Amino acid sequence: MHPKTMGSLLVTLVIAMPLTMRADRDDRRHDDRDCRESEHHEHNVNTPVQLLGVIAVPGNPIMSTDIGWVDPGTERFYLADRSNFGVDIIEAEDNFYAGRVAGMAGPKPSGGGTSTTNGPGPNGVLVTPNRRLWAGDGNSTVQVADVDPDSPTYLMILKSVNTANATCDTNTPPGNPASTTGHWCGRADELGYDPKDHLILVANNAPLSPAKICPTPTNPAAHCAVAPYATLIDARTYGVLGQITFTGAGGLEQPLWDAALRRFWITVPGPAGGSPMIARIDPTKLPLTVDKSIVLDCQALTGTASASITGIALLRHGGRYDDARAVARRHRCRNQHVASERPGRAGAERCRVCREQPRVQCRDNSRSADGRGSEESVRAVRSGGPRLHRRVRSLG
């Protein structure tokens, strides 16, 4: 079915069968299972999928979406639905549409310098344990909404947090909503959550200079890019605590919280002809700095030169890898011939070495003229194997 022919969005759910879930019983089994991760991944590659059905979502046909988020606490799936100017909520257990947090930017253009041409939204989404939905939105805004069905403010936006700064906004203060012009910081995009310290880190991935012009063949009045940056927000007070700039970067991807290290990891695409990296940030130390970075040679890792990387995920013990199956198969634990340091734990040291190496995907992220991804459909996939891996790909 093509979305243009539909009066409602159909969200397709796909489940990979068979699905096996088993609870971990002790730390020793954790280590053993991490060592077998590559074999499970190989199994998932070859596992067939089965169409279960469709869920009708009211409103406009879906033409522009971004992140989807599964919240285990509420057993709901949250979809950034720009076509309907909000975040759709799906009951994942019973497979029905539950509602929508409305009032967001929608599929607006970027690079126009006004509050209505300063990026689309919603973009990144997540839900915190107190049932607050956080969504990166257009015009350098992070929206905070109540998604507790028992609350009197259910589905209402409670707070709008401004992430603009003076490098890309000419207003005083930067991002001043009273002004409709001078806004060039673009959308607030993907975000991550530190549950220990109740902190949100959100990326402004494509800010522009308010004054400097860099003409292109299709837009002689295009404004030059300035360094992308991330903003740290207190999830309890909604106050902006600080920002960190990534000079020379070609964008920013989703921050990911590492509970073992109590740090954020964020993927940083490189400039044209440069190398991307993974940066680590301690959110408890201000001003924010990168305390560790891993520069990636995509040519050596994949055989393809690229300045771009997508998101990262974490193994159980804090190791880092991407969802790129081709790269993961080349860098599995079983290819690391390292002896164990401890008797009786034959795989522990081998996996320790493997976990120190990031598994990444290097690719050319082609964008349309307005900065959005080109995909039009979203699928939720459950992977087979002893552990459930939820993966949602960004379309923007």
C-alpha cells in the first residue's frame, strides 16, 4: 500500500520467529552470553519474518517521520509523526492506537531563518520513568509532555525548552520566542537520558550561520553551516545546564547513556573527506567536555571511505557496537584469539578485548533538500535469539 492512497497511517509490525527470551541468572551467564553474541547475531540475520497485521493511525497519511521509541514501563511504542505534527502512541501489548501528543512543528523546512522555517519536528523521542515524553522539535525546541494515562494533563505539552545559542540565533536571548526572525539553529534532534542524574542530552545537528552565505547550485542564498552542538537539560527543572560544541563535525547523531561508565556516548560524523568519531561525555562535570574519543577509519573497517556513521548500541557490559551486520560479522569476539586471565572463565578475557573495539557502520547518509530522510514507512522488529534486541532506525 502507498501512504498517499490512505486516509490513515498503517504501522506495520514485523516479528522475527522464533523469538526466545530467557532471563539472566547471574553475572557468569552474562559473560558467557556476551561471548556468544556473534553467533546469535548470525542466527538473527537468517531468521524469517512474519507479517502480523496493521494498526490504523488517524489523521494525515504518513509522509515524514523520525525516531520510534519503545518504553518497557508503559509497554507503548512512540513514533515521531511529523505528518500529524506530534508523537503517536501505540499500545505494544494489545496493538492499537492509544493517542497522540500534538502541537509540534510538523514537516517544516530548514534554513529559512524564521520560527516556521527553522527545521521540522518531532525528531528524537524518549520516555523517562516518570512518564514524561521528551521530543526534539523544530525551531531548536525540546518538548516535554505528560504520557501518564492516569494524569489530568495526559497528552499535554508541559514545557518547551529552548536549545538555541548565539552562534546561530541573533535574538536576545538566543531563541527568543517573541521574535519570528533570526532563528538559524535548526531543529533539536535526537536525545539521550541519564536516569542516575536525571539529565537529558540533545543534539542540534545542523545549525547555520545567521550572516555568512555559502551559495550552492540550487540555493545561491544558502547560509553556511556552523559547528553542531549538544545541550544538557535538567529533567526535573527543565533548566539548560550547558552545551558542548563539536568543531569541524558534519553533524551529530543520537546520544546514548552508558550506565556502567555513567557517561554519554555520541556518534559524530566527520567533515567531507574526514573521519567520524564516537565521543564520550561526562554530564556531571561542567563545562561539558569530551573525555574520550574514538576516531574511526571507515576505509579500514568496511573497505568504503565515508565521513558518516549512524547510531551506536551498548552490549550488556558497556561495550559499543553498531547495528551494521556486515561490520559486526568481521569483528566478532570469536575472532579475537586471547587467552583468559582467570581459570574457569574461558571466554571472559576474549570478550573483554572484543568489547573494547567499537562496532560501527560507515555509510553515506543521503538527505533530501530539507534535511529529512527519504524513507516513508516504519517497522518494529523483534529479533530472535536468547536476548531481545529492540532496534529503531532514524529516518531523519
